[in-house]
Amino acid sequence: MIIACWPISVRVWHYWVDADNNHVLGGRGVCVSLLAFWLLYRARGSLNSAAPRRLPWAATLLLLAAAATLLTWLGDLTAWQALMLPTLMLLGILTLYGPAVTRAAAVPIAFLYLAAPAWDELLGPPLQKLTLWVMSWAAPVSGIPASVSGSVISLPGHMSVEVAQGCSGVGFLIEGVAIAALLGEFEGARWQRRLALVAGIIPVALLANWARVLLLVYIGYSSGMRHILVTRYHLQFGYVVFSAVLLAFLWLVTRYNPTRTPEAVAS
């Protein structure tokens, strides 16, 4: 399917790796895509054992998805074209090989949805506004005399911190969802457990981003905006915070797993 949609695949690839693009999820798209293909290779046993059965009626859905993909091409909506590729893949497999093979390939191919840069455009602005709203009351509660106007957090002494769209937390959110989904796949968990993992990581990722922004505002305020974490390493600092929170989440959810047997817990 990637070969069949080669022009779109090439355009999405350039969108991922082009450093001039102002998007958050570009570079992560390559990593998530490689992870998706590795999961597909990992599922080769299930794919080989699944009984193929053609579903001609699914071709109608495939044609509709192809038409929608063509519209994104004509409209130069590159970020949204990455969302259509896994849809075309799943519908193509369903048409040619039937539901059993589609179920075996569903999770690996669904990972490609997380690689789509469209999430930055779709979730970035509202999460940016939500982050600014949280800072508008969290900073004063924390003893920081800050006020929020637009995307700027103003501090005394004509100091300010801009919360750009890249600081919205959409990157943390998508990466957290990918890791939670990956954990569910490694566990071979039931769908209830997988949904619980994904639902649980969403507030955790948002809280981690809010903590990052609040800590940077505090460090900037207390150092007169001269601290190296504010001037040079605010992105790296954010990933340190997110990694610590993510590790705590993974430790907690792996300690509490209703699907594990008592013997596995004891070990």
C-alpha cells in the first residue's frame, strides 16, 4: 500500500524530516513508523496462522478512503495524508485477506496513526491554550507573580516566558500513548487493559508538561531568566521531567496488572 501511494508516502517522509517545517511530531513520525513495522514483523506468526478470506464488499470502503486520500493530495494537506495511509492499509488487507488477517495486523498498522503530523495541527492549539490557562492559576498559587496574556507569561522586571505550540504537550501526549499501547501489546493484554493504559497516560502526560512549564517559569523568575535550563536546555529539561514521570507510570501500571497470574506477581 505504501508503494501504491508512493507519491503521498514520499511527501509525508519529507514532511517528517524537513527541519524547516514548524511542527512537533515530525521527527517522531520516523521512529514510530519504524516501531510499527517492527511490530508487524513481530506479529508474523499470527499473520501466517490467520485464515485468509477475501471480502469484496470491503472494496467499497477502500475506494471511499482512496477518494478521501486524493482530496488531501489535491488540497496539499500533507499532515493529514499520513492519517490516511494506515486506513488504506487496513482496508486493503480487509479486502484481500479478510478479518482474521486484519485483526492480526491491526495493532502494528494502527501505530502509524500516532506518526501522523496532523496531531500537532489538531491538538496543538487547544493544548497550548489549556497549558496557558493552567499556568494562569498554577503560577500565582505557587508564589510566582505571573500573569498570562495571549501565549506569553509575564513576570516582574519585564521578564516573560512564551508558551509556544511546541510547549503544548502534544509531543508528550502522543509519545505517552505510543508507549502505553506498546506496553499493552507486549503484555498481550485484553482490550480493557489496553484502553486503561492509554486512558491513564493521557492525564499523566499533560501533568508532566504542566509541571515542566511551571518549573521553567519558576527557574526563570528566580534566576532573572539567566539560568541555563531556561536559556539553552529547556527542551532537554522537559524530556527529563517527562521521562521521570513516565518511568513512575510504567512502574505503577506494571505492578498492578489484573491479568497477571499470582505466580507471575510473586516472581
